[in-house]
Amino acid sequence: MDIKRSGSRSSSEGPKETFTGKVRLEPLFQASAPGRVQGSSVTFEPGARAAWHTHPLGQTLIVTAGRGFVQSWGGPVEEIHPGDVVSCPPGEKHWHGATPDSGMTHIAIQEALDGKAVNWMEKVSDELYRQVRSASEADRS
């Protein structure tokens, strides 16, 4: 048994190549072989978001605080809230992040295939994010 005490893990900033805005990553766990699951707590400041990406074996997001957006390639943007669980199937191109006026924290769980858990792609453009923001604001009025 291995217990990782709260506050014992160091967090880091999300890399600028794969995130827009201010993002904080805190590793929570990574299985030892033959296990391949890993999890992190990810906090997005308002307006921050991940680039488009896929996961070879899928990903599960558990929203723990704030409000955010998630979108699959070619699909609608969905607003997500604490308690929501998002399941992204293997290979599905998607992005997720905070709304413009609220930060968002989620736990991200994924498995590595041949040592790789994520395939990063292009960033979500400011233009697309502005369209998402405008649609979200219209939904609330």
C-alpha cells in the first residue's frame, strides 16, 4: 500500500504548448506496471483551456469545482459542473477548459498505451472559444 499525503505532491503549470491561459496540474497517482492508469487534478483559471487532443485508451473527467466546457470534434459544446462525469472514448478528439467567468477543476483519469496517455494537437482558437462563450451567454439569458 502506498499513501500519498495531501500536499505532498508538487503541482506545475500547464505547458504553453498544450494549454491556453493559466492551468495548474497536480499529479494524483500513476500505477506501477503492469498497471497503466494515471490521474491528475487539473485547475483551469477563467478562460483557460486544453488544446485539442485524444487519448489512446480514453479519458474520464470528474468535475470537482467551478464551471467548464467540453467539446468533441464536430459536436456541440457542453457546459459541465461539479459532480458531472465526462467519458471520452479512445481516440475521440476533444478539448475541455473553464468558462470565461469561472475557473474549473476536474480530476482527469486515463490509461497509457505503450507509455503514452495523450496525443496533443492544435490549440483551440480564440475565435472558436469566443463563439463558445457567446453561445453560452445566450443560453443563460
